[in-house]
Amino acid sequence: MNVAISVETLTEAVLALPRKDKVTLLTLLEDSLADDDSTAADAYDAEIKRRIESTDRGDATLISHEEVKRRLGPKYGKKAD
């Protein structure tokens, strides 16, 4: 069924729905977009795999959790422990 409806009209109708129906609609819309996100998810998975392999080969320079906190603390207003 192909019914032309403006975004404004659709928005008004959706906002008038009960919360439960909005959640159902949101879930359906998110599921319909999941296929579009597969490229980003694939790229993310490839990057994680690359980083793990780099670490396993010893090519990556690792730093301790304490060093991460020391470096990021000033940027985010927290002092290192």
C-alpha cells in the first residue's frame, strides 16, 4: 500500500500515540535501519580485528590503565588516583 502522507502529518499522528505504541513504532523503525548500519558495523568489526592482530604481533604500543587516567584526567577535570 503506497499512501502519500506528509512528514508533518505523520509526525503529529505519531506524537499523539500512546507511549507503548511509540515504543513499538520506534523498534520497528530501528529494525528497518539495521541493514543500513551493517556497513558501519562491518567496518567497526574489521578495525577491532586489525587492532587485536596488531597487539598479538606486538606492533601496538600499549599503556596501562593508570597512564590512561593520568593523560585523560586533566582533559575531563578528574585527577588520577
